[in-house]
Amino acid sequence: MKLAVPSKGKTLDSLSDERFARAEFFVVYDLEKEEIVEVIENTADDAHGMGPKVSQMLVSKGVSVLVLENVGKNAFEVLKAAGIDVYLTNKKTLREIIEDYKSGKLEKVESPTH
């Protein structure tokens, strides 16, 4: 199962990015293999509508879980329709976020955060 986190860097020691659609990177972590399987540089720069586009990109990468700091209405609807579970975190390293997810400490998002 693949978990993705919007990130300010490319390693497990990087901090999460508070922006979802405008995050610098998306780090995709395989929970079974316990390793990063892909780092996606976010090159999208449209003025509007980025949330759904980034959500579709994550769907195409086979992501089943997304952990982020906040998510808008349009992006959340695409993620929910695709069956991606969304969880909230605060500013932490990716390593800490993955551990929080594994230990059940994260809150599942049932609606957009803004």
C-alpha cells in the first residue's frame, strides 16, 4: 500500500509541506516495503484548479493513503471519489508522520479542512 505526503524535501527527514496542491514534492512511501518508492517534483503552476489535478496525479501513481496538513473542497472530492483515505498531520518530518500513521495516531479526514 502506498502512502503519499506533500513535502518540502525528498527524504524521510524532510518536513511536510502545509500546502497540498502547491507542495514542492510528493513523497510516495510503500508501507509493505518500508521505503520511499517515488519522489514527485510538483511542476504544476496553474493559477487555479491545482487540487484536483494533483489529486488525479496521485491516483495515477497508485496512492491509497494521503497524509497532509490541509485539503480544499475540490481536491478532497477527487481523493474521496478515487478511494484515497486522507489523514491530517501537523508540521513533522515524513518519518514521524509515517510512524504516526502506522500507530493509528492520525485523524481521518471526512470533509475538506478549508
